[in-house]
Amino acid sequence: MALLTYREAVARGIAQEMDRDSSVVLIGEDIGAAGGVFKATVGLYERFGPKRVLDTPISEQAILGAAMGAAMTGLRPIAEIMFSDFFAVCWDLVANEIAKTRYMTNGQVTLPLVIRSGNGGGVRFGAQHSQSIENWAMAIPGVKVVAPSSVADVIGLMAASVRDPDPVLFFEHKALYAAKEDVPDGEIVGELGRAKVIREGSDVTIVALAAMVPKAVAAAEMLAGQGIHATVIDLRSLIPLDVATVADSVARTGHLVTVEENPRALGWGAELSSIIAEENVFDLDGPIVRVTTPHVPLPAADSLEDLAIPSPERIIDGVRRSLA
Amino acid sequence: MALLTYREAVARGIAQEMDRDSSVVLIGEDIGAAGGVFKATVGLYERFGPKRVLDTPISEQAILGAAMGAAMTGLRPIAEIMFSDFFAVCWDLVANEIAKTRYMTNGQVTLPLVIRSGNGGGVRFGAQHSQSIENWAMAIPGVKVVAPSSVADVIGLMAASVRDPDPVLFFEHKALYAAKEDVPDGEIVGELGRAKVIREGSDVTIVALAAMVPKAVAAAEMLAGQGIHATVIDLRSLIPLDVATVADSVARTGHLVTVEENPRALGWGAELSSIIAEENVFDLDGPIVRVTTPHVPLPAADSLEDLAIPSPERIIDGVRRSLA
Amino acid sequence: MTVNEYQKVAPSVVTAYVSSQEGRPDTATRVALYRSMVRLRYLEKRAHDLFLQGLVKGTSHLGLGQEAIAAAFGTAMRKGDYTFATYRGHNHALARGVSMTSVMGELMGRSCGLMAGKGGSMHLTSVEHGMMGSYAIVGAHLTIANGAAFSSKYRGTGEVTVCFFGDGTTNIGAFHEAVNLAAVWQLPVVFVCENNLYMEYTSIFDVTPVENPAADRAAAYGLESIVVDGNDADAMYATAVTALDNARSGRGPSLIEAKTYRHGGHSRADPGKYRPDEELQAWLARDPVITYRARLVEAGVGVQELDLIEEAALKEVDRATEESRNSPPPDPSLLMKDVFADGGATWRS
Amino acid sequence: MTVNEYQKVAPSVVTAYVSSQEGRPDTATRVALYRSMVRLRYLEKRAHDLFLQGLVKGTSHLGLGQEAIAAAFGTAMRKGDYTFATYRGHNHALARGVSMTSVMGELMGRSCGLMAGKGGSMHLTSVEHGMMGSYAIVGAHLTIANGAAFSSKYRGTGEVTVCFFGDGTTNIGAFHEAVNLAAVWQLPVVFVCENNLYMEYTSIFDVTPVENPAADRAAAYGLESIVVDGNDADAMYATAVTALDNARSGRGPSLIEAKTYRHGGHSRADPGKYRPDEELQAWLARDPVITYRARLVEAGVGVQELDLIEEAALKEVDRATEESRNSPPPDPSLLMKDVFADGGATWRS
Ligand SMILES: Cc1ncc(C[n+]2csc(CCOP(=O)(O)OP(=O)(O)O)c2C)c(N)n1
Ligand SMILES: Cc1ncc(C[n+]2csc(CCOP(=O)(O)OP(=O)(O)O)c2C)c(N)n1
Ligand SMILES: [Mg+2]
Ligand SMILES: [Mg+2]
């Protein structure tokens, strides 16, 4: 056992895979000697050297292009896009190239690569450095989308992502980087596409992702005090999407509440809601309620940002609306 | 009255607004003397000259940046992104700059601009030139999203978009450019955010957009022959989203089917479905069914592309699933 | 010189670029170059005919007139080297040894196509031949080519990556990022700008502040400025050999600007009327295939040998046409295949 | 010269760039330049203190050491001209006349802030002062600056747009597209690269294949290569006057590379330890504010006059600090305001 932060877990997960497989290389801005702006790659440059840990110019398209071309030809690159908001300057590589190439080439090209990125708000960085853009990725056929909430999952899902033969977008949550947990020593390898039931309760199913998971748990604890027993599910990945775990739970509870950090329109909760509304509508005993950030850019001021992002109180309110 | 194609309507709508307002300028690739690759800007260069109709290098970021900066300082630019797939190379300007600036500046900056683009599939252009990306835009707070299905709406909604004080993404459907309709002479000005009920029926509500509208109408006609009476609603814009018109109809029919050209995950139908499932769940007499392209990139071969994009038959099948 | 003046005199200006006496290939190589060019030419002409017959669906971008560039690199490259091309990539695929049938089949959306119709004419890919893809978003593939070159360098396997693109591509951001990173990382990559003087319908001179859109940018990346006559297969071949050798020997990337001209419009729908007739005529007179034939004959290559090459190419095209016509459309099951490496498209459980 | 050698000798190299004798501003202007620099310096120092006290939330990027550039342009620009800056934009806002209270209030997320806290330190905007925004995605604002410049040209209103950015920004695609389009359209825009030798934590020399990341790219756009000592307010002012005049007179855009250095880390969280101590010391010795004070005294400006300027600036900072501390957080209703021009955030009916 070791007490690790979420950010240390990133470096440990990467190191575990770089140790195992010499085709794994790391590409990004300030990730080398500097250890990354979130200090999530500290020590990797010292350990694996400049041949495997490569600093780049500020050229996100070039970073993702390099990762893609390397993955086509035998490597397993891990690219960093520093803040997930910056995917907007290189979205072409994700949406048009990396995601589509296997399909367009009728399976000739395989792209085992990981793009990791600091995602999400709550750190007062303002509208251009705080977005939750895992939904942008979910809308693109051909990529997998992972967003761990726990320190152990960071390692396990990083390993699973690196070993996965498909391109994976790996969203690290900025507000969780300092979170600490005890994790087992030795190799940790997770599995993509398996949601985690964090606590069980028979009254309502609350589904959350990344930094919303601890908030959902907090809400569930407060609800328990009020006699309402919630199941909390951590989705962990959006693609593959573990609908079965959610549907099973809804079959038992009859109520579904999704908790999303993203702005309202077209968050992943919409997809989940539409699936349940199509396939499991007769299991429902009340409306599916989505708790999200309102459909606005994120404000910088702490007082406003705290109002924007879902809080345990707003989750409780959502649960009450579903149960009403 | 004049018989016009959808592509001619684009030019007529733009000309109408350029005639009226000298602050309207047109910026894009090959839009000048060449009249645009879809021939949707034919005649504008001749009529308004090189000062108001500006060809650019292949530099989509520079195009949208120029539009934004011009809109900040008194102009009303219309920028063209040739194929909507290319939004991926300039998404930063849309998602991070244009959409957020009014909010971030606490209302200091107003951005009256239109970005028009050829959107959608059915023309055998393959995965990188056929996407329906209006959903990418819908997910970004701060932009309006318009996608006309009829020739008259092209003119009316173009006028409304140019006159709107907010940034509007205007999606022209490539498969509709050759469609013809009689339209009235004289000025035509529409309204953003008002869906159009195209036909009324009491059994099911079918909601569609752009090129899916004629398919939904065809399906409704076939269903009528089988004794099933469908209301068909053309959303016309995704932001603002006319939920009220849809909800009213669902209250009468009890059944909702959305018809989306986009790949399944996180299409606009998901948002609409989640709204109805949250706010109008007790109006529903069956599951909300989403008919979409499967969650795959679009194949180029005609035979495969036709399988991918929703057909009247698949819409009918969706209706039957909702009614079952 | 104004833009129009330049365009008018372009052919003679271009001739002045040539320095093909040195490094001129030997006769066997020159015959191989001719054979390659003829194959490309015949396939493209047939593709045009088939389009007129409604058999090539969607779009297609012919490389008629630009054959010398693809042929020279195809001939100079080694097996295992990587090619990255654009939507205008038929020439480049063929020049790496991809069969005519699989190219033509793809254009026609048939199951004999390189990707069984799933990609289409703009995305020709044959990993087996080092043809690592044709890309239809301007600029992106320059960045991807870097990745392949980086991989070769990392693995120490000695392949060179060659990346072809057009003049218009030099104005997009990805061009800048890609050439820059290649220079910083000293990658074994050769960037080849086929300057055919036009983007889609707009002259490159109207929207570019320098005369040589690629070569005049080379210094911005610490690279040498290289301009070559793209219609001269000998000059192209010599240039290719040098650049490939530099890359393979660890001397880093090159950026080459080859002056050329497309005989037809930008894509199938375009008659190319925006081009002054005298300009077109002047360039047609510099047809890389016809002029090269004359040059070979002058150098003593037998006319019969050249005739045979042409006949063989024609037969190959006929056979490919036949095979493609007879090939069925792709199996419907392909729609849901190969989104992911498990072969399927499943995104949820 | 290797990278490290260059960095070591950088200060003396930089001194050699100066040609400040010609076009040296008159005394009144020089005093104004000094006043401006002192105001920027004092505000940035205070911002740093307030951050240490936990009053500045989120991130912030100080321009300590780079004051001469903002001050020179702020002084040379006319009312109505447009400024576009980066997240490192406090200096540029102040230099255009924005009040200290509204800058500091924004850093502290208070309702007296320029945008009442909705934007934050990285997005300072004051349309009233021609401060058209601070942008936090590297590169984007160069393209937006073009739009403002185009608008001035179209409207015939004669404003000039000035766009500031860092050395690292020259490697991103948007830089290329923006400078290129400005050159093609001959826009009245001045691009000012503040080369402070570092991106976030990485030396620009480690990831750039040319020595002068902006100036060595100018020729790629048909522009003149301009390097200036960014720590010399006189040289900067003369350069600004020339570039603004060129733009205003229809002679098109300029790309200026100003060599400078930031005294602190990249952003609030960064102690800047990656920088060799001798390099830092050499640059601190070239502090633009301190050296300029000495130069003015040498030129006969009274010490008392300069003392008064400093005292006034300090008072202004104290008052701004007080006002900001006392300013309430933004009204919660602002959360849902001004997504759209109707003042609200309604996206559905
Ligand atoms: C990012 C992007 N913008 C625009 C286009 C549309 N487009 C396709 S080809 C082309 C012209 C390219 O010109 P050039 O690079 O000279 O290549 P050529 O077609 O002449 O071979 C354009 C504008 C595109 N495919 N991608
Ligand atoms: C597209 C993009 N990539 C990366 C970043 C992260 N980032 C912020 S500032 C910075 C360094 C910029 O360096 P430079 O342009 O030299 O400006 P300076 O900070 O030195 O003023 C980086 C990499 C960003 N904001 N946007
Ligand atoms: Mg071209
Ligand atoms: Mg810098």
C-alpha cells in the first residue's frame, strides 16, 4: 500500500506501462524535465530519458499527428493535451483522423494511442481552461473515452488504455489532482467499459463521472440521513458505455438521476437518458432528472463557479424531483 | 414567385441582407469569382465586388478569427467553412472564442456573425466530407444553431441569422442544394427558434431536421396509408430549441420519434429525449425512439452510405417500436 | 512580376528551375520512370471516362499532369518507406505498387477496392505497400507523416516518410506545425509540395504573400529552399534521391517545392474554366509524359520499347476496369465493421 | 552558437539590437513612458503579494520585466486603436488606460472587476479603452486581431490593431494563418512577439529550429524581419511609432520581435526554477524600469519628478487594493447573464 495523489497516480500508471513496453512513448508540452504543468509526469523524464519523453513546441496538431503516425507504425504513444479545452485547436486530428482511420481503411490501420488531458472545472481558471469536454469525444465514433474518479482507477484505467488497441481519450480531472488515496503496490490493470457501483440503495440510481462522483456520494450520504437510499454508479468510461449496469440498477430503483459537470445541452446524461427512455421506459417510476452545469460558459470568480457546478445540494434536489 | 434551388436561395438570402446592410461582408475560400464550391454564392462577387466578398487562403482559423474580430468592431460578417467537417480545424474559434466572449466580457462584446457551412451526407464524399456536426455546435453554450430544410427557409433563416445579434452557425445540407421550390418574390425574413409543424397526425410525433425532414414526411405518408397518423415537426434550429412545440405535440400523440442524420451518441435527439423524459414523462404512452445513423463514420460507397443514413423505412420501424 | 505576368511566363520560368544534368538517372531507371508515369496517366484518364459514365460516384481528384512527381518518388523510394498523400492520391498509390484494380475498385465503391469502398477515392490506403493513407482535410497528414518518421527514428529501422501536398496547403496552420516539428526533431521525412498553381478554383498567387508558397517558407524552419521542375521526371528523381538520402542518413527533413500543373479541374465536377487558356496550353505543351517520351527517344531508347510500355499499361487499365465493373458492391455487413480493433462497432454494453 | 551559449550571452546580444538613438522620444514622452512602466510594475508586484495572501484566486500571469513593451505601445497608440493581448495581459490593459481597480478587482473575482469576475485574470477586456480582450488559448487572438484590422480598413476609420503574444506562440498553426492573411490582405495590424525566452517551463530554443522565433519567420509572409530590445523603452517606442505609422498609412502589417525576460515564473504557481541563475541575474540587471530611470536621470530629468511618479503609482495601487478588497463578490444573478445579446442564457423555449 502507498498513499498516492491522483496526479502521482498518473505518473505511476504511465511508468508501469513504459517499464513493461518499450514502444510506449510520451509526447507533449512541458512534460519532460518540467514534469508537466499539473506535475502529473514528474520523474518520467529522469527515468526514461529524452528519447521516450519528448517535449514539443506549442503545436497541438503536431502533437496528435505525431502520436497518430507513430501508432500507425508500431509505437504506443501517449500524447498530452495540457488542458482539455485545447482539444479545440487539434480537434481535426481526433474527430477526422484518429477516430475514422480504422474504419475508412477497412481495418488496415490500428491506432493504439492514448491522449491524456486535464479536464474540468472548479479551479477558477475561467471559461477557456475549465471545460468538461468528454462529451465532445463521446459524439465521435471511433474513439474510447475514459474519465477516472479515483486514484486507483487512474492507474488501472491508464494501463488498460495504453494496452487497448484503439485510440483512447483519457480525461484527468483537474480538481482531483490533489486527491489522495491508499493504493496497492505492484501492477494495477483495470478494464475499460465497466462502471463501478460505489454504493447501493433501493430508492434511486445516481450516475456520475470523474469529479461528480465524490459529490454524488456526498449527496447519497446526506440523503441516507433523510431515509432515501441511493445507488451511486461511477461510469468511469463513456465509450464503451456500461448501460447494462445502469439499466440493472434502474430496474431495481425505478429512478435515474445523472450528475454531469458539463453544460446542459448534449452532455452524456442526455445519451444515457435517451437510452433508458427508449429501452427501459417501463422500469421508470418517475422522470429521469439530469443535474448539470447550466448551459453557460464557466465563470472565473470562485463564487460564481461554485454556483455553476453541481453541488451535493443540487443533486439532492434532482433526486427529489425524480422521486416526487 | 420564382422557382429556386436551395443553393440559389443561399445566394439570394445573402444578397438580400448585403443589399440592406453595408456592414455585411462575406469571407471564405473560393467564394468569390468561383461562386463557391457548392455554387451557393454565385453572383455575389459580381454584384458586391471584392471589397465585400473576400477570398481567403486555406486558413479556416484565420477565416473565423477575421469574422470574429470584424464582428467585434462593427461589421456583420458571414464566414464560410466549406464543408462542416472542417470546423474541426477551427473549432477553437467557435467553441473557445466566439461562443464564450460575450459571457467572459460580462456583455461588453457582441458578436453578430454568421458561419455558414455545407453539412451532412448522402453525396458519397466519405467520412471526412459528410458529417452532420450541428450537434457539436449545440453542445457549446453561446452560439445559435440553424439548419433549414426548405428553400424558403434558407432565405428566411439566413436573413434572421444575419440580423441576429449573436453568433449563428448556419448549416446548409449538401444533399438538399439541388432541391427546388417556388418561393415568393421580395424580402423574406424568418425567425430563429420556431419549429414548423409540417403535417399533423394524432398517433405519433416525428421530429426531424434538415435532410431528414423530407424523409420523415415520406415516412409519414407511407404510415398514413397504413392508418397511422403522424405529426411531423421540422425543428429548423437547435439553439434556440423549440421544446414547446414538440412537447405540445407529444402531449397530444403520446409518442415521440426523433430522426437524426448524425451518428447515434449525443445527437440532438438525445437532448430532446432527455427533456421530454424529464419534463413530460407522464405524457408518454411508449418509449421515445431515436432513429439515427449508427455510431460509425460514414462510408463512401453508395450502397453502404444508403444503409447508414436513416431512410423512410427505418423511420417507420422506429414509429412502430414507439407504438408497440 | 505581377501574378498574371508570372502565370503567363510560368512554363519558361519553370524550365529554368531544372538542373537535371547532374544526378540524371541511368537508362533503366529512366525507363522505369516512364513506365510508372504512363501507368498513372492511363489510369487517371480511364477514371475520368468512368466518371463520365456515372460509374465513379462521389468525388475524385485526378493527378493528370502531375505524374512525374509521384513516379519519381515511387521509383526512388525503398520498400518499407512510408507515403502520405492527399485526396489527389491515385498517382501516389499506384507509384508505390498498389494494383490498378484496387484503386479503380475503390473509386467505383466495389468490394475489390483497396478499402472495399469504405474510404472512397479520397482515402486510398494500402499499408502493405507503404501507402499510409490519403487524407482529405488539408494539412492534417503532414503532422501524421511526422509520427511515422518519428517512429522510424525511434525504432532505428531506417524507413523514410514522404508526404505530398499542394500549394494551397502551405497556408494552413497544420503545415506550419508539422514542418516546424520535423525540423526540431530532425525527422527522416520529406515534404513535397506539388505546386500546381491553384487551390480549388483560386490561384495560389491571389492568396499567398510569397512567390514560392513552400520554398519561401523553408527558412522559417531552418530548412533549405528547394524548387524543382515537377514536370521533369529526371529532375524530380535526382531531387528525390538526394532528399531521401539526407533523411535516411540522419540529416533531417526536406521541404521540396515542385512546380507543376493539373491538366483538368480540381475535382470531377470542375471544368477548370478559371484558368487562362494560354496558361493551360503552355503547360500542356510541357506535359511530363509526352516530353519525357521525346527525351528518352532522343537519348536512344527504342520507340518499340516505349510502345510496349504503353500497350501494357493500357491492358492493365482495361483489365482493372473489367475487374472493377464485375466486382460486387461491398457486403452490407461492412457498415458495422472495423470502427474498433475488435472488428466491430460496439460502443455500449 | 548553441542554445546554452546563446542564453548565457543573451543580455549582451540583446543590447546590440538597440538602435535607439534615432527616433528617440522627446522628454515629455519619455517621462510618460516611465510613468506607465512604473504603474505596471507596481500593480504586478501587488498582484503577486495578494496572490501570496490568497486573495487572487485561480491563475495569473505577471508581466514583471516586460513593462517596456506594453508601455511603449500604450503610449504610442491612439485612442480608438485596438489592443489584443494574452493571459499575460495586465500590463497591456493598464497601458491603454484601464483603471488599476478594475484590473485588480478582476484578479480577485470581485464585482468591481473589469468583467465583474466572469472572465478572470486571463481575459481582461475593456472595449471602452480599445482593450479588445485577453485570450488564453495560444494563437487564436492573432486571427481575431486581423478581423478588427480588416474592419478598420473596410470602414475606413483609420484605427490600428496591435496584437501581443509570446515566443512560444510562433509555433502554433494560428500564428501562421494569421500573419499570412494579414500580409495577403495588407491589414493595418502590428504583431508584437514578446520573446521572453520561455514558453511555460521550457526554453523556446529547445523547441524552435530558428534563433528568432518571430523575426526569422517574417520573410515567410513577405514581411521585414524586425528585432528590437524589448527592455529598452526608447527603442520600443521608436519601433512602435514606425509600425503604427506604416499600418495607419496603408503600408500593411508588421511583425516585431521584442527580446525580453519575465522576472518571475510563468504563472502564479511557478517559481521558475528551470532558468539558470546567471541568466536570471543578467536579465535582472537589465530591468527595463530601473535602467530607464537611470537613463532619464542621466538625460537630466529631475529625481524628484521620478520620485513623485513612483509615489503616485504606489498610492494608486494602494487605493485599488482597498477598493477591490471592499468590493463584494459578483451578484449571483450574473451566472445566468449575457450568454446571448438579449442579456440572458435561454437556449430553449
Ligand atoms: C481544412 C480544409 N479546408 C478546405 C478544404 C477544401 N479543399 C479541398 S482541396 C482544396 C484545395 C487544395 O489546394 P492544394 O493544396 O493546392 O492542392 P491541390 O488540390 O491543388 O492538389 C481545398 C480548399 C479541405 N479539404 N480541408
Ligand atoms: C493552444 C494552447 N496550448 C497550450 C497552452 C498552455 N500555455 C499557456 S501559456 C503557454 C506558454 C506560452 O508561451 P509564450 O507564447 O512564449 O508566452 P509567454 O507565456 O512567455 O508570455 C502555454 C504552453 C495554451 N494556453 N493554449
Ligand atoms: Mg494546388
Ligand atoms: Mg514566452
